[in-house]
Amino acid sequence: MSGEPRRGLFRNWPLKIAAVLLSLILYVAVAAQEQVTQEQPMQLQVRVPPGRTLLGAPESLTVVLRGRIAELLRARLFHQVLVLQVPETLSTSTWTTSLQPTSVEVPKGTDVQVAEIKPGTVTVQLDSVASKDVPIAAHVSVRPDSGQSLDGGLQIMPSVVRIVGPRKLLAAIESVATIPTALDAVRGSFSRTVSLDTAPLGVVRLAPKEVRISGTTLSVNERVFNLLPVESGAGPLTGYELRPSRASVVVRGPEALVTGLTKDSLKVIIHMGGPVSDSAMVRLQVLAPHGVIARATPESVLVVRKRGRG
């Protein structure tokens, strides 16, 4: 009787061992699909703007990963470094930033999520600098298309830029220029993104690094006003004779503006630098409304001093 149970225990032992192994495999397979969390250390690398010095920052963090066991084992192989870039326009000596799970890169094809980063915020200590806002100078030349004229000036957005750096360097900077840019064959409304010239700034940083240049061109019209009287810019011209005493004026500008001009809108004047003993050629100048280009024909007149009867 006592030997019968023993024989029963070892009866069909290959099948029993196979059943145990199969149970273990199923258990491992099910456990591998279970979602678990795992913490692992991550190195912190802080990058500071040129010209600044990093004085203090945490050296490491803890990242909490969530996923299946098999995927977590694969994720342990990825490069465990989190890079933080300090903003270039930071002017304070401390910078505090929140760490988002999306900042951590996991290997492509790995079904792992970053649940949390510990600590959630990091404070970085840097050396002291100063900041100030300066205007932007547009080194932009505009060549309108044929039959077009620039309407007014250029608009710059934004019109000021913030510069950050050592206080002594900032004191010498009054403005920041754009990179020299030429806009050719411009017609109608236009807008371009132009980079700022950072080469002369050295270690001084700025933001933004690009600005928007915009403007408008209008159709150009040309008209001729004949036989306008030549006047003196300093009152009535007495004691002199002008040859000729009248001139034609050619005006050129935006169509709407030029169309509305009359002879009373223009004045042809001469500027005599001093008394004329006998005669002299004097250039003419046309006074016209803003936005209109005007030139006189002829460009100069002969000024002859009148002689009294002897």
C-alpha cells in the first residue's frame, strides 16, 4: 500500500513536468503584459548661453517610467541624459523651470511612457548680467517694380529688441541692425522676415533674432505743370531779372496724390546765397507735398542784376 502512492506520483512524470513548465510560461507571459512603474536615475545637463557661467544645478534626476516589464527592460538601455537650455535672454542670476515628462526622449518603437520626473522643478544658479531694450535699425533697401512707388516708410515688428550681457558691453550698444537686405521688384503690399545682425554683439545675446519688415507700394503717376512762376524763397525778388521767369515742373508719385495736385500745390523758388553783382546761374527748387517727387525744367535760371538809368 505504501509503495502505490509513490508509483502514482511518478506515473506519467514527463507529462506532469511539461504541465508545470507550461504553467510557468503562461504566468511569465501574463506578468510581462502587466503595466508596472519603475524609477531610474537620469543625468541632468544644463547648457548656458555664451558668456554666462553656470554656478550651480542638480546633477541628477529620477525618472518614473510606466510600461510592460519587457518594454521597461529595453528602456533601461537608452541614453539617460536630460538636457536643459537656459534662455538666451535670461538676465537674472537664477532660473527655475518645470520639468515635463515630454522632455524625456524614449527610444522609438518602445511602448514606454514617462509618468513623472523627480523633482518636478529645477533651479539653476548663474552669474549676474544686465539687460535693456534698444531700437532696431532696418538696413533694408526697397526697389519698387516698374510703375510703383513706396508708400511712406517701412514698418518693423517688433521695433525693439532685448539684449542681455555684461553691463559694460550693453552701455555701448544703442541699436541693433538687420542684416543688409535688398527687396527687388516689389509691388503692392509686401512683408519679409529679416534676421538681425548678431556678429558685432559678441557674447551679448538678443531676442527676438528676426523681425518682420513690411510696407506698401502704390501705382505711380506723372504730370507736368507748365509755366509756373519762379519765386524767391526769402520774399519778393526785387532788383533782379530772371531768365526765364517761369519753369515747367514734372511731378511723380502715387496716383491718388498726383491726381489731386493743382498749380497752387507747387512752388518754384530760387535761393540766392548773396547779392549778385552782375549775373549768375541759380538752381531752382520745387516745394511739393510730402510723398511727391518734383523737378523743375530748366533746373537753373539766369539771375541778372537790374541796372539803374544813368
